[in-house]
Amino acid sequence: MNRYYFKNLTSKLAIILLIINAINVSAQDVARYPLIPYPTKLTPGTGSFLITSKTNITAARQFKREAELLNQLLSGGLGTKLAVSKAGESRSINFVYDAAISQPEGYKLTIIPKSVTIAAKYPAGIFHAIETIRQLLPVSVEEGIAHKQLTLPAVSIEDYPAYEWRGMHLDVSRHFFSVSYLKKFIDRLALYKMNKLHLHLTDDQGWRIEIKKYPLLTEQGAWRTFNNQDSACMKRAADNPDFSIDKEHIIQRDGKTLYGGFYTQEEMKGVVAYAAARHIDIIPEIDMPGHMMAAINSYPFLTCNGENKFGELFSKPICPCNETTFEFAENVFNEIMDIFPSKYIHIGGDEVDRSDWGKSDACKALMQREGIKDLPALQSYFINRMEKFFNSKGRKMIGWDEVIEGGVTKSAIVMYWRTWVPDAPVKAVKNGNTVIMAPGEPLYFDNQPDQYTIYKVYHFNPIPKALNQQEAKAIIGAQAEIWTEMIPSEKRADYMYMPRMTALAENLWTNKPDKYESYTKRLVTQFARMDAMKINYRLPDLPGLLNNYVFTEEGKLSIGKPLPSLTIRYTTDGSVPDAQSPELPAPLTIKTSQQIKVAPFTAAGTRGDIYTLNYKQQQMLGPVKIAPPQPGLMCSYYKAYFKETGLMRIANKIDSTFISDKIAVPASVKAPSFGITYNGYIDVPSDGIYSFYLNCDDGGVLRIGNDVTVNNDGNHSAQERSGQIALKMGAHPFALDFIEGGGGFTLKLMYSVNGSEPKEIPAGWLKH
């Protein structure tokens, strides 16, 4: 979908969220059945079923555990548990075995005024039905507020998921999260019918799971002095307390302040059991052969040369050429398998600096003996040998998509993340592998969310276009990642994955992009439940805001509220808005150049994102006279890595030049890192205030005339920055610099004039 649609959607977000008028689901249905994910089939009913202390629960033998979970949920709203009887009665909630429901997670839910019937063949289906009931119950059940009765709207639902793998990943290595938070996280996954939790337990920054055979892994490897990521979080905490490091994970030892923590095996077994009761499978990841610095610090024999440091990009890996390495790995995974009953074990296998392997005599001898042709194949030797070990224990191996580079068996499961290698999942499928889609764009939930994030997650298609219908069956689902280098607290983690996880949940369960309008309305209702569950979710974006504004005589700032309960507050002195800052009037008149900061606040005083708006008074910029122009912009291509766009200007070599009538990365560009400059003129047809929206991954800077109009510089994930300039009709100098550090290849530039809807710049405007 093009950028015009995105901006149009954003500018009308307040209307979308406040006016509930049906497109796919009627207004009444949204109010009565605000379910996420939306069921496969829902037929509204008439009337309601009332649950009182006299209501009975009946359950088939297979579903006793699930019936108890529902009873616990209801007791939070009634103040007492319900009686459990053997036979179905009027006014009862009945759990029924139905062999005709073939889907492992499928269920039927029938609510009529006289009874509730929950039917499934497997317990997982019953549990998903309970979570549907949970969303239909009053929000007060989440708060433990007792009522004399609870009401369920009459409805008939037949439901099952579109994808088998509906996952979330949580990195507990970079920053650590408590057992209590893991259980909260599991509860939220269950509420939205997610069924996989991928725990990234080890990395360079910390080892988080007890291994009894190697106690130093946690005695030493679970703790560190504050690193550069901790320091960056502390700096940002000055304006946003969500970046404050959770104090419970800071200790004093031997006169040093240390950060960290780990899970004992008994603690983690408790978490696994908690998840299993909610039909969520926890997949452990012990990342190797790379990302092992925390282990190597304590056990240096794991490397080829005893060194433990960072190379040019990544840390030094363990050595795949020594039998002691495999002995260590097998001992570790034996204990991991005792903790985690999941049939899946994730070995990582990504971002490996193999340079030391090439210098090792042991590796040279092994490669000659085994007929290994190169270092990627040597990594595959390690991965494939570990897979055989997993298979011997009845487990299946998952690896990040780098594992296919040196050759991988067909039985390995490939998890795709590298968006800049778009053919990786296709190659894996054609090799015979099962694939889980986890691409950085849009499923890295540690990337800062913006006004387009939820839309992109909801409309993400897990099936690559290059696969035919039969090949597509190898894609079993998708998951989102939460890497925690810059997520030091539970509140920050909440903010980063909620509510966009709900969009992924509906994508993978319902798989009907045409329900997006309905979803946005149902999401508004879900916020009250998230409040009751004390989830620090990200508030909806304030619609239609730019980063930089210009005005000729005076400007006006008016912001529509995305939720009616929000209060928008502002400051003009450079300070961060707080609950005592003045409320933004409608509109605010601006007559001098200044900076305004605005932020939404909930009734409870929770602050949303801070928006910094720069206003500049400017006279209309006059056009320049140019010789008879030629169509398109002059472009220079630099095949190199740049940290910022300005470095291209001092680069020694331009690799090639070309002319382009649009702002886009040419299909011919294949280098993982590069830069492109676009130079010429933009010939506008009328006077006006022109807004420009530059969305790029990595950095970009737009100059019109002699000034910077949009600054989106640096290495970062896809994000949009915007700015304005007042232009008179005619030609104006135009320059756009873009750099790609190795990743997303996103480059889009849109414009609007005098507040019109954003659109692509016409090719006829671009000249040289």
C-alpha cells in the first residue's frame, strides 16, 4: 500500500478511532464483541447469559484443567468460585468434547441466555475459547472487583487460527526480566491467542539460565558493570522514566555496582509449567557459535585462541574445531532440555565473526579432514552436528537464516530475520526447510513505533511472493522480536510491544486484512482492559504532526485527540510537558519562531510520546533561473558504508552516476551498504507551504534552497521525519542524500501543499 494511504489514514485517525460505524463489523458488534483476534466466524445472538454465584460449570474429563482456569478468572469478578458438577444443567457453563473439530486449536463457543457451551477436540481449543470469554467479560474481572453477576453477550463462534506458529521473542540477556514479568508476558500472549514464547537466554551481555555443570556461567556471566547500552538508557531516563534501569536487578559486590540476574532451573521450570497451562510453548535459545562472550569470559577454552573480544562487527565465537567445545555445548543443552520440554531448541547461529577460525591450525586440519571448503561451511559443520545431537534427543533445531549460508539439512527450521536478504526464506523453502517469518521490518518490536507501525504489522504477509501455493505451506507462521539493548525496564518493554502485538495476533489468527478498520475500533475498547491489567501500552499517535513547520505571518496548531479521554498538554520553554503543564488550546496561535513540545496524558496521569514541533517564520523562497532543464535528477552512487550522509561529500570515489525521475533505490543496487545523492531542481507549479515526508532506512537529509528541510540522518531502522518550506512557483535547488548501512533499503519521499493529502512528487517536477 502506498505512502499516500498511510498518511491519509493517520490524518483521520481521530475520526477512525472515535466514530464506530461499520465496514466489516457493525457498530453494535464492535461494542458487544470487541475481540482481538477476530474469530473465523461470528454470528451475533440475542440477549445475554448471566453468571452468578449459583452458576455451575460442567467439564468433560479432558478439560478439567481448563475449566479450573475459567473458574479462577470468574472468581475475580464474582468474589467466589463456581460449583463444578458432572452433568450439564440449565444456567451452566459446559465444556464439551467434540471429535468433529479437527483443528488442534479450534473451538466452538455458543452463548445463549440459558447456557454457555464450549466445544473442542483438544484442550488448546478450549483454552482459546476461555480467552474469548475473558474479552467478552467486563473489564472489572481483571481488577478483582466483585459483582453479584457478570454478563456475557449471546453469540455463536466457530474459530481456529490461520497459522500454526504465532510467536513473540523476548531477549532477557541484554536486559534482564523477572519471573513475575515473564508470567505477565505469558498472560498477555494468552489473551490474544499467541502460542509461542521464544526466550533469548544468552548473549555477549549476559548468561541468564542456571547450568549446574558450569556454575560460572551465572556466578560470573549473569553480572556486568554498566555498559554503553546501560549508559545510553540512563541518559534517556532524564526525560522518560521508562528508561530507568529496574533497580531490582542491580547489586553491590566486592565494591562494584553490578547489573544482571538469572533464572534458577526450578524458577524456569515453574515459568514453563505456567506457560504450558496456557497452551504456550517456550522455546529456549542458547545462541552459538557467536554471541558467546558471557560464556567465554568464564570458560576461555571455548575459543580457538583463548581471546575474547569484539571483532570488526561481532564478538569472537566459540571454536567448532575442538571436541571440548562440543562437550560443553552438549552438556549445556542436556540441562536445557531437562528444563524445557518443547520439541524446539533454538541455536541462534547468527552474526558470527569467523576470522579466527581461518587462522586456527585445528580448524585447518578439521576442514581438510572433513572436506570442508570454506568458513561458512565450517559453521554449518558445527550447526549440523549440533542438530544431530538435538534429533537424538527427540528435539528439532531452529536457527536464524544465516544457517543456510554454508548448507543446512532439510530437517532444520529456519527463522528468517534479515530483510536485506529477501531471497533467504525462498531458498530455505526450496531446500525443503520449514520457515518461520521474523523479518526486522516490521517485526522487530524494539524498533521505535510510529504512526504507521500497527498498519504495517497488521498487513504483513508471511508468505513471500516468490513461493507458489504448495511451497507456501512450508511457512508455518511468524513472530515478533523484542531485542532489549535499549529496553531496560518492564514498563519500556510494555510500551514497545503493546499494542502492536495485537495487530500481529490478528494477522496470524484471523488473516483477513480487510478487517483493519474493524480492528482499529476494537483496539480502542481493548485499551480499558490493558489499563486494568496495568500494561504500560503506547498511547495512539497524535495525528498529522510534522517535525518542522514554517509560517509567513502566523501559524496555528490544532491537534485532534485520538482518544476522547486524553488531555494534550504543551510547553514552550524547552521543558518536557508534565501533568501540570497547560492544556493545548484549540487552536494555539504562533506568531514567532519557537519550539513547542506536546504530549498526551491519560486521566490517570500517564504520559504518552513527547512531540517536539519546531516553528520557523519564513518569507516565501523565490525561484532560481536555470538553463533549459533536462528531466530527472542527477544521481551519484557510492558503494561504501557511511555512518552519516555528510561523509559522502568527502568520499574519494563515486562508483557510478545515473539519472532518476523519482526518489527510490534502483533495483540494480545490490550492495549491503551504500550511499546515493540526488541533485537538481524541484519545479513547483504554485506558491504555497510545502510539506515533505522523508521515510528511510537508514539515513537521509533533504535540502531545498540553501536550508535543510528534513533531517533524517544516521543509521537507524525505517522512520519518517518531516518538514516544511514556503516556496514561490518555479524551480528551486533540490538535494537529497541517502545512506544504507545494511538492512532495510527503505527510501520514500512524499509531499503535500497547504495541508493537502500527501502524495508522490510528480516526475515532471524533478529536473537537472
